[in-house]
Amino acid sequence: MSLGVGGQNLFSINDQFMQMNLINQRVRLGGVEIWELRNEAHMAHPIHVHGVSYQVLSRDGASPPEWECGHKDTVLVHRDETVRLAMRFTQRADEAHPYMYHCHILEHEGIGMMGQFTVL
């Protein structure tokens, strides 16, 4: 999955703002996915994903530094950077109780820089 951070709507993800009645992504329980985060904004954004830990595969195609090789739940994506993450989804989340992904800067989260996903 590819998430565009920023873009035309500066504090959005994939040029969308959070909508409580919208499931942005659907993933398969037990599945492994590669998520690619592209930061098109004018500043860095710490992206947090609920319900899963992940490993940083690369930053702009290069291996991550050694300190970043463990499991994470938040990753800082710098301006004009692409970060690839590997995730295994082992916890169910249905449409009534979806997980979220969002910028971990409170002001950005508060204006809608987040999305929801299910794991079924």
C-alpha cells in the first residue's frame, strides 16, 4: 500500500482528511504487507500505525540505520522521503472497531491527518 503524506492538502494522507464513516484500507488477517510512505509535505511527519508493529525496510531505497532495524509502531518520514515498511497483521479489526494510522503531531492529527483500516 502506498500512503502519500501531505501533498495538495498539506496535512492529509492520500489527499484525504479523516472521515469517521470511511474505511481507507482493508488488509487480510495474517497477511504481510509492504507499506510505502511518501512525504510530499514541507516538513517531517511521525507516522503511527495502530494494532501492528513493523520493520523499516528502506529510506529512499537505502537500508535503514542499525538503530532503526527493530520493530516499530511510529516512523519519522522526512520531507521528500520515501520509507518502506513491512507489516504482519495478526490482530482483527472490523468496520465497527477499525485501527487507525495518523501523524503523531497532535495538531496534525486534530485537523484530520489520519485514516482507518480493517484487518479481516
